[in-house]
Amino acid sequence: MNFNLSEEQTMIQDSIARFVQDNYAYDQRNAVVAMPNGFSAEYWQQFAELGWLSIPFAEEYGGFGGGPVDTMVIMQELGRGLVVEPFLPTVLLFGGLLQAGANGDVKSELIPQIIAGELQGSFAFLERQSRYVITDVKTRASQEGVNWVLSGEKTVVLNGGSAQKLVVLARSSGEQVDESGLSLFLVDSNAAGVETTSYRMTDGREAANIVLDNVTAEALIGGPGEAYALMAPVIERAILAVAADALGAMESLNAQTLEYLKTRKQFGTHIGAFQALQHRMVDMFAACENTKSLLYRAVCTLDAGDEDAQRSLLALKVMVGRAGRRIGGEGIQMHGGMGMTEELSVGAYVKRLMIANTLFGDADHHQQRFSALVNAPAQQAAAAAAA
């Protein structure tokens, strides 16, 4: 199987790498994180001018028509540079849902604005009681005449404080955890009844809790009760994006740690000469390569939409959590006390990997899902035999 990037993908990769090198030195990155919105509006406009925001969108809306591999290339470089601009929430989640289910007028109006860097958005789907179960939704949507009115609370809305518009997951019918009865709605963040409380996540990126009090939606995305079918593929692509971002962070932290072992002297020699540290470095490298292998497999099987694709995605998310914890912990320890300081980027990479583990379900959650999927045929056969 050929894993070489195409000429266009290599150009995208090189373009982002140059941007990171020129604009995202660690002190520059810290200055960006300290900005009121947690990212640079100037850099975001550069993303648009360089064409990165157009890549996942269809050509009919001014996009590049890119697929999962293109997204992987972008996110891996963004993770490598600890870039904090909201590509995931605005382009992949908000934009992805619009492209998947919005009507033609909404797509034609909003997607070009995203591509131009003029519109920030996000996907409000998590709730306090959800615990990674995205169908556990208390937010209600009721129809009043021709309008839909939403009431409820959403938590950890990525980029929620800066988003001008939201796609909100709400229950239009059914019980609290049913897959059926869920609908998606386009909401203006400044609409009457929307209350936003912003905060910073562990890694410095911005998120928000959003209360909806009888908020009139601008549009229904898809049909009533069609949310799960629309959002499941978008979330799967978002998981791949998070994994690619984490892989970039792992590779960068590994390289930084290896360089430290080559230059730090103790007991009259470079500490990289000690076999015990060499073995630990090899384990870090192996964890990174395992993540890369599972990422490539998940990307290659994604569009099949079958059980093998689901297993690959679940295994990848488990590996991201496990490998990220190992590489992050070893990176800190092998830097010694310096690894705990703000002066080095080691801690920032560790925090990035911690967030990657929790987004869309942590390693334990996906391990349980993987086990249930693998064991389902045997359990069904046993049940049939018992009957």
C-alpha cells in the first residue's frame, strides 16, 4: 500500500510547516494563547489566504474538495506546532455539519464565509450528564409555528466564546438517550436567550458553556430526528483529526526529548549514552509509530463505513490516549525538573495530549466500545444457542 503524500498534500504540509517555523516559536505561541480569544485573528486570516480553510469543503462552495488524508496532513502539522487557531471547531465540526445537512441556501451563504476567514463557528453537543455519550441530550427543541425554539445547556463548546454561529444538538422527540429524536439547529450566538460563559481548557485553548433559554433557531440542519445520521460521520472525521493533531505533538515531543538526551551532560557524559534512557526513548518511539500505523489504517478504512472501519477508529482513539500519556510522562521525566517549567514547551505538549485523550471520549470509553463491538458476535451466537 502506498502511503506517500500527493504533490498537493506535500505542498500543504510544507506550507503549514513554514508558517509554524516563522510564526509559532514557543514564546510567540504563548503570546497568542494570552490573547483575549485564545488565538490570533491575524493568523486565522492567513489560514484563509493560504487556502487551508477551504480544503475540506466541496468545490461548488469555493472549496478544495479534500478528503480525510488532506485533513490528516493539516492537523498533524498544527499539532506539531501547538497551533491554537480553531480549525477543528470551525472548519471540521461546524463547517462539516453544514456541508452534511444544511439546505443549499445556508451552505451557499455560510461556507464561503468560513473559507474567507470571516465566520467562526462551533458544534454544541456535549452536556453535563453526557459522559461521552453524545445521544444523552436534555436540551429540548419545540416547534412554535414555523420556528424551532431551544432550551437547555451545552458544555465544553470548543471555540464557543468566539463562535458567531453554532450548530446545536437538541432533542425534538424521544427519550433522553435515544438516537432517534435528535435534531440539529443553526443558532446565532448573539440571539436573545443565549448566555455564553467562556474559559480556557488545560492546554490554553478556549471553550465555553452555553445556556439556551427559549432561543429561536435560524434553521433546521437536515430533517427532524436526522441528527445522528448526519453528525456521526462528521464526528468520526473529527476523531481522526484529533488523532493526527496528537501524532504531530507526539513526534515533536519525541524529537525534543531525543535532542535533550544528546546535549544534556551528567556524570561526565551525555545522558543519552545511558542504556536505560535509550530503552525508554525506544518505547516512546514505538508508541508514536503504533499511533501512526493505526491512524493510517483508520484513514484508509474510514469511507467504507463498515465494522472494520469502526474497529480501526476505536483502536486509534485508545492508542492516542495510551501513547500520549506514555510519551508525555516520559518526556517530562527525561527532561528532569526542567520538564515541569513553563520555560520549556514540554508541558504544553503534554497538556495538548491530555486534551486529545478526552475529546470525543477518552481511552477507557473507547476501549469499552471496542470490546463490545468485538465481542458482540460471540455474545449473539451464545444467546442464539441458549434459545
